[in-house]
Amino acid sequence: KEKHKILHQLLQNSTSPVDL
Amino acid sequence: PEAADLRALARHLYEAYLKYFPLTKAKARAILSGKTGDNAPFVIHDMKSLMEGEQFINCRQIPILEHQQQTSALTLGHGGITAAHPGSEYGIMGMTSIGDQGPTDAVELRFFQSCQSRSAEAVREVTEFAKSIPGFINLDLNDQVTLLKYGVIEVLIIMMSPLMNKDGTLISYGQIFMTREFLKSLRKPFCQMMEPKFEFSVKFNTLELDDSDMALFLAVIILSGDRPGLLNVKPIEQLQETVLHSLELQLKLSHPDSLQLFAKLLQKMTDLRQIVTDHVHLIQLLKKTEVDMCLHPLLQEIMKDLY
């Protein structure tokens, strides 16, 4: 899960565009 | 009733596609064929026009894109449209100001970094589209990650095709046209990055898919049950089969005279895998040779141990 942290966040809606 | 369900699925995916992807094929082709009147794109064909490009875009109105009316204004922070904001820290496609550029060698690297910003934003758009595929969010979360990791670059290459013709490509949400010759004139290995995509796109565009066909094809790519490391293949294959049926029906209805279009389209998926493999190898080469290069964390996640 750690290896794909941002993808996980994107899938779970916990990354806002600004975090990218 | 079954055909009605397949048509409903096609409509649903087309709506999601319109919602999440700002530049449709219909709009891109209108720009490329000069049907947008005064809103012709600015052409970048050499280093001078590359510098002028930023100035040009600073003077233009920010087009209000349909999907962006629904998303946060922050979304624009990493896309090409940002370049239109006066005083922005970003330039073309998120590029740092070209006006005060350093040595010529750095131009390619800076342009590459700006492409990365736009790509990361595009990955977010593709993720939202994937989540709209019926059944996708019910799959094992680790499998959702795997499907995106392996599918997203393939999807981005397909989405790039409508923006391209044999002479160049639209960038910055269709506001700029960058020539193929200019991209070929960049120093190695940057000059090698886009040429395979042009070769693929010119052939792919002869299939003349429309946006609703594209939406279904992208969903088929995402739902590939043979990605390495998938935990539960069966539900993915079942979802893909339904989308494949919907795509087959769609193509029969919208392209009745195009023989074997469905088969031809499926064959493109093999070519795509090779293009992605070569692309990832090129990025890995860049990481070794360009000491100043930093890979975007999201793209790094996707490309690590990919092929």
C-alpha cells in the first residue's frame, strides 16, 4: 500500500488536486 | 433488453468522459482543422516561438471548460490553463517562466517537467473516469490500484491521439500547437519521446473513432484482467466483457460501413503495450542521465517496477 500511496489516495478521494 | 442495457452503459461512460476530460476529440479536431475561427492555437515551431508562446497565452482569455466548472479552481493550478494567469509561477503546461531561462540545455528539461505536471493532473482525471465505470469501485482496492498503474499510460496515449496530426500536437488544452519537427529538434533523448506516439496516433486516427467510442475503448483498456499482480481476476474480466459487448454494439451502430473495426481496435491494445514499455525505458534512461531531473511522485509510483 505504501508503494502506491498517491494512487490509493486518488481512488479514495483523499487527494485534492492541489496535493498533486 | 440486453441491447438497451449496453446502450445505457455506453451513454453513462460517454457522460463520464465528457465530465472528466476537458478536451474532447470533437473539439480538438475542430481546432486542428481551423474551424474555431479567431481562436486558432498559437504555433510553437522553434525556441523563439516557444518563448513567445508563454507571452501569447498570458494575453488570452481562460476558456471555461465544461468539466472545470464542476471541479475546484485549484485543478487549474497544474494544467496548461494556468499559463493564462498573469503572474503565475507556471508557464506553458505549468512551465516555469521561459523568459528568464538558463542555459539552452535546460530548456528540454524544463519542458519535460511541465509535461509531468500536466500528466499527473491527467492521471487524476483518468482515475475519476475509472471510478465512474460501473462496478470498478467494488473491486478489491489493491486491484483498482494495479489496473490504474498498468492502464493509465495506455489511456493517456490513446487520449493524446485526437490532439495529434502528422505535423504536430495540441498542448495546453488546445491553446497551443507544437510542431512534430520542433519536438524532433530537441536534444536526445527528449527528441525520441514523442515520435513513437505520433507514429501510433496517425495510424490510430484513421479508425475515425468518435468521443463516445473512445469512452468505451478507454474503459476496456482499464479493465484488463491480465495485468501483473491482480488478486481477483474474474470480476474484472466480467466487467470488461460487458464493456466489450457495449463497444462492439456501439461500433456496429455508429460505423456500419467500417469492416472489422472492433477487431482492428482490439489489435491496437497490443501496440499500446509496446509503446508504454519503450516510454518507461526512456524515462528510466532519463533518470540516469539527467542529474537535475526529478520525477513527479505520482508518475514515479506508476512507473516503478512497471515493466
